[in-house]
Amino acid sequence: MTKIKNISSFFENLAPLQLQESYDNAGLIVGDYNAEVDTVLVTLDVTEEVIDEAIRKKAGLIVAHHPIVFSGLKKITGKNYVERTLLKAIKNDIAIYAAHTNLDSVEGGVNGKICEKLGLENCKILQPAGGQLKKLVTFIPVEQAPQVREAVFAAGAGNIGNYDSCGFDMEGKGTFRGNELTNPFVGEKGEIHTEKEIRFETIFPAYIQGKVISALLNAHPYEEVAYDIYSLDNKFNKVGMGMIGTLPEEKNETDFLQQLKSTFNTGVIKHTALKNKKVKKVAVCGGAGSFLLYQAIAAGADVFVSGDFKYHQFFDAENKIVIADIGHFESEQFTKELFYELLTKNFPKFAIHLSEVSTNPVFYF
């Protein structure tokens, strides 16, 4: 048994909710964080049939990719499938958790799983996110600087690419005077004190700001800690949309499309005109990825694998890339496999079931 909040915390450390798109509704949708569960059902979508499956398998929690609720509900009367699904879940004490665009946005998420299925190597984020990094600047007495620096790094700051503990120190002098209510670490009340200090700078993802500042305040010896937080425009290469990688060996376009069709078990692949070139570099985006087409072209991808391209968007390839639209469901179907792997590895003492219900609403004749 484990509490739902332990599972939600695990997913939100991997894919913080702050990374979800503004329209999204990731997180716990139905249920009590403090409720205990011993069985989890993982799925791509939540439908009435999936709730029935959860009941049969005695699952107290469903982990899904797509949230059953996207926009606000004013009533739950059972007038549509969303409301009926929610009613059935609540009546049967089944919690529902969703990891959606936040899981799309991290390296080990949905797009990473697609890359794995295609055997891509040297994978990286196709469109790194901007506005996700911040800089911390603080001032520490020289002797205590190592302990403060170590605490801030341990909280997750100072990571740049494949490097950690990245920071910058500059020595100077700080001045301060405490009033009668203070208990200064150095100096005397009511007297101006000058202290040799280290100006320490480092960066961190915005979504761990609370954790970083807490670590700073707990490790710093001063009663009042001076620090600055700056928002940065730098791209964060560990977070963003889509991914791109290379095949171990280049393939003919038709051979690659056949591999794609077989791997993703799709009824049909809609694609642009073939270029009669070898395929080596492949860009991917689970779900609806047409917004990344120009990034895929700029990155030099030979093929862009995604779903939900509209008719006129196929013209935008302009013979610079092959668009391979394999379908929304098909592109994301292995997300429940990703959920299963993550949960079995990190919560090995309770039952985890892959949903056997096909929730794909699209059929091919």
C-alpha cells in the first residue's frame, strides 16, 4: 500500500506540473491525496470502459496521459461521457491522475519513449523551452560559503547540460548594522560591520525555486539572508517540446515508413511526397505536433513523425522534409508502457496493470 500523494509526488518530480501548457489539467483530478492504494491501472485515456476495468481489477487509482477534465465543469449530471466517467469513478472510490503536457515536456517522457521505440540515438529536445531558468545571487561569509553552496546544489541548482555544481564565486566586502532586535552572526548590535563575503551565483529551473530558496535559508548563517532572483531568457535544453535523434544506420524512406507502420501498428500513415533520400535524422512529437514542423526542418530532420496534421499543413513541408502522420493515439500509445515501467521500478510492492481497453476513437476501414 502507498498513499496517492506519494505517486503524484513521484510523477511531479519527474514532470513538474509547472511545465504543463496553460490549457492543460494535469495532476490529481479525482480522489484524496491521503488515500492509500495497492493497485494501479495505467492507460492513455479514461473512459467508462476503463473505469469498469479498474473496478474488475480492484484498482484504486488510474494513471492516464490525457486528463478526463480539460475545462471547468459546473455540473456533473451524467449528460456526457466525461460526466458519466467521473460519476462512476467517484461512486467506486477510484482516483484519477493525469500526466499530460508536463510529461510531453521532459526528456524521459512521452517523446523519449517514441525515440526509444524507433531506436533513435543521441536524442535531444527539439524545441527547448524559454523562460524556465532563473539565476540566484547571494552573499555568504567566506568560511561558510562551501556549506551554503553545497546545500543549494543539493536542492537541484547548478545543472547545465551534463554538468552539475555549476556556480560562480567573487570575493568582496559586505556591510550591515543590526538594531536592538537582532542577534547578528558576526559583528555587534548597533555597529556597522564589514565582512569578507563571497558573491555566489548559480542557475536553476523555475519550478524548483521554493526548494532552492529553502535550502539557501536553512544553510546560510545570517539571520537575514540577502539574495536576488533573476528570470532568464536562456533556453532550457532539458525541457521543451518534441525530440530529435538519429537512426543507428540510415534507411530508405519506404523502409523507414514500413518500420514506423509496424512499430506503431497504425492502420495508415499519411505522409508528404517522398524525397528519394536516405533517412538518418528523425524528429518526433507525440499527439498533435504540427506546430513543430519548422523546428524539425531547421534541425535538419529527414522525417517528422507526429499526428493530427491538417490538409493545408502538409503543404508547409515544401519538399524539405517528409511528414509522417501516424495518428494521435498511435503516436502516444506507448505512454501507458512508460507509466508501467516507471511505477514498477519505483513502487515495486503493489500491483500495476496495463489497461487492456483500446481507447482509440479512430478506426480505419
